[in-house]
Amino acid sequence: MKRLIGNEDGISMTTLTGARPKLRTLQKVGLALGAVFFLIPFVADIPGLEEDGERMLAIFLLAIAFWVTEAIPLFATATLVILLEVLLVSSSAVLPVGEQAAPAASYFAAMANPVIILFLGGFLIADGAAKFGLDRNIAAVFMKPFARSGRLLLLGMMLITAVLSMFMSNTATTAAMFAIVMPLIVLMPTEKARAALALSIPVAANIGGMGTPVGTPPNAVAVGTLANAGIRVSFVDWMIMAVPLMLVLLVFAWLVLARWVPKGSPITLDMDADFDRSRDAKVFYVVAGLTLALWMTEPLHGVSSNIVGFLPVVLLLAMRVMNGSDIQALDWPVLWLVAGGIALGDGVGKTGLDVWLLGSFNWAEMATVMALLVFTLIGLGMSNVISHSATANLLVPLAVSFSATLGISPILIAIVMALSTSLGMSMPISTPPNAIAFSTGTFKLKEMAIVGLVVGVVGAILLVFAMPAFWELTGILGT
């Protein structure tokens, strides 16, 4: 007997008995490449790189091979990165290190980084929303005004999906929305229109995830990397930077998909909200509302969004609204994956590997716009074929390390890299929402590829040529 498991690492089939699937050829190749890449810095002298930096390079190359090929689970690679940093480049290393080596605790601290606590609170609220049916009831309430035509229905579904994805896992949002949208797909007048409605969910989920620090793991990687560099980006700051792009892309994606839906054709919606009125549900509504309100008003009260993120964890558990089984059901692999990315960036900076990597390319001679374009296209390209989180873990720390030499604000380059990874949505393997949507069989692979590439490329152009000027006007980049 099998069950489907979906998370940020991808969609996979596993058995209830826990039997391991056989390694794919690509995974076997990844294991071999990882081992070879890891050994290279130990057997060959790397010019211009100190011994600690060479060991960190070995860890970095191994992470690339394992994350790109998924030789082992993504979160397992993340924990391996932390362990290898402790063993090889910390003050507790098994091999001699310099006097400036960071203590092992600094690498282990990535597992409890404040950004991880922020995500923990976001995950618990998202799971509570599903537990008490809040997500579906919100959709039922807000969908009523959009029933006048197929195109309006498409717009309504995309708006609801995007808003939910700002505060819930993209994967969970997509799964919940498809439970709502599947009966509606058959009401669409043509095959193209049905494909448009099905595609609208993963597209909106990926775009919506850009909007907040808890929307998707790459955002957390960016916030955590900046925090390690002594730069604090608040919940509201992130929204000021990301929501305008999110809205523009959402409207653009709707215009692209709406061309597949004939004008007119009223749709009959059989959706009624039935909010849970139990004591636990009411407490959850209050706690979730309070948490979101505190996140949105951070500049007024000054309490960090990371601290606020711990509030629902404590209150919901203490008041027995959520219990141990709810904690077990949280997406812990994603939290570990984010922690691995934060630790990787920390190690790259503390061992001087970032300076060496920067010196290997002529970045300093490159114009700011061109440098941003190169990083964005790399992020977009990689996130179409591997996990968004893995892409962010590899690229965000490096990009932030390069910011000073490039003369680019670290906040600018971090958010550009994080958001560019969310633009990879042209294939089922690009992101779990795409995999869930493709499994419904309601559209062709070619249709997903076309929509994903068009939206992704337009998003990349806006990220490089339009958004930096807007962010300069807001003054966010000067914080």
C-alpha cells in the first residue's frame, strides 16, 4: 500500500511500511560526484585559498552535487553540511584549524536560527488553518463575487491562492485549492479553459509565496543570510519589497491564462462557508489573527517578527488547541533545509571562501544591472530543474557575499536571488505545486511549460530592470 507525500523537497511515493525506493541513476551519479568533488580540495592545493577555505570548498562542492541530483534527501544534505562544518572548519574540528575558527555552536545554532522560529510559527498556523477548515471557508466566502464568468472565476481562484500562499506552504495551499477547484474545472466551457483554471493554482501559489518571509523557504534563506550579516529585514519590509512584484506578476499571469477562457459564460458555484464554531477553532482564529496583526504592525511595536512567530506555538500548545501530533505533522524537513542553507552561508563567509570565489571571476568589472541579470537568470534556470529551496541555499549566501565588491546593496541582491528562485515553474519537477497540478491530468506538459516560461521570464525582467528603482524610492535598501 502506498501514499503520496508532498513537501518543499518534492513529491514522492513511499510505502506505509517504510520501504526505501531504489536509487535512480541520477542519484547514484550524484553520490559519486559528491564524493569526488569533496575529495578534490583535500588532494589538490587550491591557489589563494587557506586550508580552512579549502575544506569549506569541499563541503560546498559536495552540497552542490547532492542538492542538484538529490542523491540523498535535500534536508539530509542540509544536516550533513552542518556536521561537516563542525568537524572540519569549527574550533572543535578533528583537523587543525586557524585561531579565528568559529565555535561549533555557531554552526549548530543554524538549527535554531530566529528565522527557523518564524517559519515554525507560520507552519503551525498553516496546519491549524487546514485542521479547522479555515482555508476552504475563506475561499468559499471570497469566491462568490467571481461567479459571473469563467475569466472572473479564474481571477478569483488566483487571488485566493496567492493570498493563502503568502502565509501557508505553497504545497499545502495547492492541495487545499485543488480540492475546491476540481469540481469547478468541469464547469469551464472548453478544454483550454479547463487547463487555464488548473494551471492558475500552481502559478498563483508560486507567485503568492513571494509576498512574505514565511511564504516559501527561499525567502527565509534570504532573511537568515542577511541576519547573519547583521542586516535585519522585518516582515513588513519584505512585504513592501515583494508584494508589488507579486501583484503585477499575478495580474500578468491572469491575463495570459484568461486568453484561454471565452468571455461570458456564468459559472454556478456550489460553495458555502461553514466555519468551525468549536472552542478550539475560536481560539485558533484569535491567535492566528493576533499573530498576523503583530507581523503586519512590526514597525509600530518593534517586536521582531521572529519573536512573534513563536507566539502561536506557545499559545496554541498551552491552550491545547494544537497537540503533539500537530507538532509531528509540521514540515520539519523544510526547516532543516533552511537551516542548512543558513549554515552553508555562514561557513562560506567565515572561512574566506566567498572572497576566493569572488576573486575567481571578474565581477568587479561588471555593471550592476548586468550582475543582477546574471544572478537572476542563474536562479531562474536552476529553480526550473531543482528544488527552489536548494537553489536558494546555494546562491543566496554567495550573492550576498559578493555584494560589497559589486557595489550592490546586500538586501537588493538577497531579495532578487530569493524571488528569482520562485519564478522557476515551467515543469512538474520545478516545484511541488506544479507536480500536484500535473498529476490531475487536466492540462498538457507543453501548456505548463509555456505559461511557466512566459511568467518566469517576465518576472525576471521586472526583478532586474524595474523593481530596484522602486525599492530605492521606498528607502528599504538603505536600512
